[in-house]
Amino acid sequence: MTADVGARRVAARPRIDLTVFLARYGTLLSLVALLIVFSIARPDVFPTVDNLLNIMNQISILGTMAFGLTVCLVMGLFDLSIAAMATLGGYIATFLLVQYPDTISVPVAVAIALGVAAAIGVMNGLIVSYLGISAFIATLATGSIITGAVLGISDSKTIITGIPDAFMAIGQGAIILGVANPILIMLGVGLVLWLMLEHTQLGRHLYAIGGNAEASRLSGIAVKRYAPFALAVCAVCAGLGGLMSAAVLGAGRPQGVGDGYLLNAFAAVFIGASSLRPGKFHILGTMIGVLLIGVINNGLSVMGVPTYWQYIVQGLLLIAALFSAGVLTMRRR
Amino acid sequence: MLATHGATVGPASASAEGSCGGAFLEVEGLVKVFPGTRALDGVNIRVGRGEIHALLGENGAGKSTLIRQICGASQPTEGRILVEGREVSLPSPHAAAALGIAVVHQHFNLVPQITVCENLFLTEGLPRRGGVFVHWGEAYRRARALLSRVGLDIDPRAMVSDLRPDEAAMVAIAKAMGADARLIILDEPTAALLPGEVGVLFGHMRRLAAEGHAFLYVSHRLAEVFEIADCVTVLRDGRNAGHWRRSDMARREIINAIVGQKSFSEAISSAPVRQGDVLLRSERLGGGRVAEMSFELRAHEIVGVAGLPGSGAEEALDLLYGRFPATGGRLVIAGAPVAFRSPRDAKAAGLALAPKDRHAESLLPGASVRENISLPNLRRFAADPVFRFIRRGKERAEAQSVAKRLSVKMAGVESPIASLSGGNQQKAILGRWLMSGAKIFMLNSPTAAVDIGAKAEIYDLIRQIAHDGAGVIFTSTEVEEFPRVCHRVLVFRDGRIAGELVGQDATEANILNLAAGGAE
């Protein structure tokens, strides 16, 4: 039965369908539309180079975390520990720098913070692969453990004094052409992960496992080794996001750093999965999702719309994006 | 009058009368037309009171359609159904149940996570106090009564998931019998049962039959039919193909009636052109349902592995491919002993598996034809040894050349695999392993859900693979495919190779006979 249906569809394929077109390019079109609307509404403030760089700067932490999240969602793994991981990354780096100002340099502190995040990510993956616990639950649990551990170590005190300028430069400086460092970090992470997912065997295996784990296993892919890798990448990106946040603020907060990013990161990745290649998580799509969120938030505040509208609009946007992706997925069946 | 009930076709027309005792159910000249086919074309069957009547036939012979008419799930186009001598119409399963006709489906229709009692009252609802609260005391009392009628001594509060399969079967029968079933239709009730459990089930059936309950028993397992059935009716292509009573049942005749006269011009039924080197040798290898198996596979050879469901035939392929661990014996590939811990090891040794369920086990559903073909072969496209950047151009060119060789019909290798027909999807799967250069192809039902034209192409492809020097191990749920595809057939029974049929001897009838417990 399916065979016959499939055969007929081969012939029907070249026709371009409006629904398919909208599902594929709807997100991109709404991004362009929003840019135009905000530019017309506030021509003096919104469409300036400064403001556009400002938007990029505002989304850089979210973008970095969302790129990492894309990697594990490609495999079908939900990582809910990214909020706690962000808090952890920022706190560990500032804690080390303040506690051991003479022995630990900024690069070493960053390396240790990201290393700890990677180790926890690997642990998440081992729990998923070898204990057979779903990533959703496993990362919810490890997230709680991390939150508790950081609170305990910090005695709930924020680190403010003694953070070296070299560290704060990560968030506040601009090494190349006056472009803020967080933007460069986000773009760098995005580029590396895009190359990895799209152009290496590793990335192709991640997509294959997300598509059909048993088919991948029968094709000789060591399926169980990939969850620790994907969750470690995601954890490092989350830790890096938190570290950037600490550098921007000049403070190591022991709680709540990542909370605002958790939902937005998922929203961005899912919006991204509705654009260009519907139903697939991919870095370029995530970038569009992150930009969309950034533009909405910036545009609405530039226009003086109360902050609570940002939440409402984001929620509506997420539903619209998932609906359009869902329509296309249903039609493909 | 009597002659019209009996078989008019087939070797048993001598024993023409279609029933053993007084008739409970009579079906006369039943016709069921679906658009394009006559699924039933004048079927007669007569089931006596207290009779265990087996209904046999290949897939598509019309067994399920006949049962659906008898139990009121569907209405016949022509013909009469009589219950206790009176013509009846059965507009719904409810109407059939009211006349005492009940059906137990293959998987028993029980919900495992709730209790026996709750299952027994699933259809009619649990007894209530004042129409609101469940009257558990009454429910358990009635459940015990139902269970004791089928001779089952279990606690109605037990979870169905905790029961043995034969107990679950009896619970399903108790549920089907409900108030007062006179005819119980069993659709492959033993498929999930172990041999010992089948014996227990048969004991219960005989006792219920002695009390006057009739059974219409559908099965593929001939050995069981000979053990339990009072009468046998065989259907073929929607018609009666024979009828036997216990006294004159003959295995060969029954098998011939099931199989019919078939001729395949393209059947291989002869030795391969060349005898190649031994690619694989299994020495008493066992694991899972496979107790042990010893055989050799040579290059250029297509070896069939046949057997009834649960016999170990299908599991043999999974075992060889390392999908589950071997518990005994030895596997030798190209002269060297191996121990596969995973499919990864098997693939590395040159094995390939095309599993039975294409969608669940083979395809990347959202991916392109190219990505599906290159799935196990990405390494060969790596531009560097560290990052393994994929050379997309080379990948596309090789995928294209494989797809062209197999004449996969598609818009292009970048088309979604989901846009291809089943047959072309299967060709892409085979192409995946051709590209990998596998030396041993293991194919489980490669033509399942594939249309007839594509089937022939896939048979040709299998022959080509063997011709080009690989060895092929083939299994299928359709017995008629073995003579068409294989040079020789290993027939499994109870986890062991019961016998081997070579060349002209590997007929459908011989395979069925051996699988069902006959001599070679």
C-alpha cells in the first residue's frame, strides 16, 4: 500500500506547493518582515549599524547555547541541564580566578570550567547510553544536582570583587574590527558546529542515529558512543554561554544565570527546525531562530512595548513555527 | 444436498462430506468480492457440535476473510450462513456473539498491564453497585466462574503480564466464551506459545470440545493440526481445496492442497554455476531461539533458511550478524574464527544484513536516497583521517552509480527516500551493502510490501549478487519464494536445522513438510 503511494509521489514532486514553500521559508520571511516593520516604525533607532550589532551582542549567549543544543537534538536527545550548566560555567571560572589569582590564569580558568562542563556532559551521555534512562529525565536530574552543588560550594554568595579585567574582556572587549567578542565567539562556535554536522562523518552519524538508531547500529555505527559526545558538546556550549554571561556582567552568580536561556534556546532550535529544511535540526536554522528572537525582543523594546509582550510574542511564534513544520511533516507521510 | 457441502476440489473429494458431527455452523457458497478480487469464491464449510475443525491455507487464501464473514465483522457478497440449521444474517460481531460465535485473535486482545478480571470485563464493563462504584466482590466471583469453565485455576486479580502464554491464551478464550459461546474461532493461537504450553492449551480445548463447544482453528503449523483437529478444510485462492476427516488425513495430500500447482519459469532449483570458496562456516553456533546450527556458505551460493515463525530461521540471520550474542558454538568467516559482539564487528568482517522491517530497521526516513545508500560507507568518502570531512561530490557520484546499476526509479539521488516506492527503497538498501563491498549478504524478506513487478527485479538482483561472487543467506515469510530464489534450503524446526533440501527437491511442499515435522 505504501509502495503505491510512494510511486505516485515521485512524479508529483517537482510541482511547487505554496504550503511547502511557506513551511520552508516562512520563518525566514517573517524575520525579513519584522526587520522591515521595525525599520519603518523607528527608522532613526532600529536600522542602524550600532543597533544591529547590539542585537547580535544580545543574542550571542543564547546563540552559543542554542548551537550546542542543536547538536544533541539532532540525535534526538533533550538536554535540560543547560541552564544549570551555564551557571556552573560562569561560577567555576570566576571562582578559580578569585581564589587562586596568582596560580590560575584566565585561559586556564576557562579551560577548567569548560572541561568540567564537558565531563558532566559525558556523564549525561553515559547515563543515557548505558543506563538506558531518557535524556529528558537524566539531564533534568543532573541539572538539579549541578544547581545544588554550585549553591553549596558558593554558599549562595555572588563573586563580584577580584575578577581580572582579562576575564571580563571576554564579554566586554572587541578584538576584531570593533565587533564585540561575544558575537565572534557565537559565530565561531556556530561555524565549527556547522562544519561538524554538515560536512564530517561524525555529523552524518549523529543525523543517522537521530533518524533511525537501529538502522545506524546495523550499519556498523557504534551508536552508544555518540550520546556522550553530543551531550558533552551541548554542555560545553552551555558552560561557555554562562562564562560569557559572567564576563559581561563582571560577576559570578551561583544561581539563575541560565534559567532565562533554557526556554529561549529550545525555542530557537525548534523554530530553526521549521525553516529551510523542515523537520530537521540544523545550525543555520538555529541561527535564524536566534535572530528572530533577538529581533523581536530588540524591536519591541525599541518601540517601547512593555517587556511582557516579548514573552507572549515568543510563545505565539514558537507555536506558529512548530505548526508549520508539523504540517509539512504530516504531508510527507 | 450433502455433496454440496463437501470438497469438490482436491484429492480428498472421495471423503466428500464436510463435517464430522451434527452441524453447528454451515457456510454455503460464500462469495466475498473486493474491488478487483474475489477473496472468497464459493466457499463451503461445516463445523459440527463439539468438533475441532482446522482451517488451513497460505497467506491470501481467504482464511481471514472467511472468519470475518462468520464473526460478523464483514458481510458476504453472496452465499448463506446457517447456525443450527437456520439461516442467519450477521450484521455485526455483536449479532454473531449473540448466536454463540466468538473469536480469539492471534495476540489474544488482552491488555497486559491490568488484571485478569478487568480484562474479562473489558467489553461489557465491570459489575457496579448503584451504577457507580465497581462491585469488586461480584466481579471476582464471576471472573472465577468464567475461569473455572475453561478449567483455569488462577487468581483473577493477577496481572495478565504475569501469566504464562498458555494461561493468557485460556484467559482470552474465557473472555471470548463470555456468557455462552458455542463456536470459538482461534486465529493462530499457538504462535506465541512454547511446545509444552501448546500441549496444555490442547488439553483444555479437547475438554471444552467434549462438553459440546466447537472450535474453528486457524494455523500454519501442520504438526499441531494433526494432533488436535477432527477435521481439516483447506482453502486456496478463495475456494475449497480439500477436506479431510481425522481418519483419512494425509500430510502430503494436505500440503499439496495448500500449495496447489505452481510453476515458476525462473526458478533456480539447480546448483549454482560455480562452486566458490567457503565464505562462512557455522559450527554448532547457537543463541536466542537458535539452539544450534551447522552449515557452510560458499561464494556464488544462495542458501535459504526456512522455518515456521519461532523456529529460529529468522533469528539465525540476526545471530550471524551479532544482533544478539552467541551462547555456544563457533563461527568461521573466510577461514578465521570470529566472535561478533555487535553488528559493527559483523560488518567489519564483510557481512551485511537487510532486516525484515524496512521502516523500523533499515531506512533513514527523513533523509535522501544518497544518504540512505552511503549510511554504512561514509568512511570511504573521508577526505582526511582526523576530522573525516565528507567529499560530497564523490559520495553523490558513487551513490548515483549504485542506484543506476540497480535501476532505482527516482527523481535523483537527492530525492527523499520516502518519495520512492517500497521496491525502490529496498533496492537502495541493497545498494547500500553493494557499495560497502560486503561478501556475505543476509536478506530477511527483502520483497515484503513490494509490488509484483519489483519482486521479480529484486529476485534478479539477488541472483546477480551471488553471480558476482558473494554468498547470500535468504529467508522469507513467504514459503513460495524459497524455490524461486535459493540453490538449497535449510529448514529449521525447534531451533535446529531439521533438514536440507537441494535444487529440485527444494519445493514449497517439501519445505512445508519438513518444517512441520515430516521426514526428509
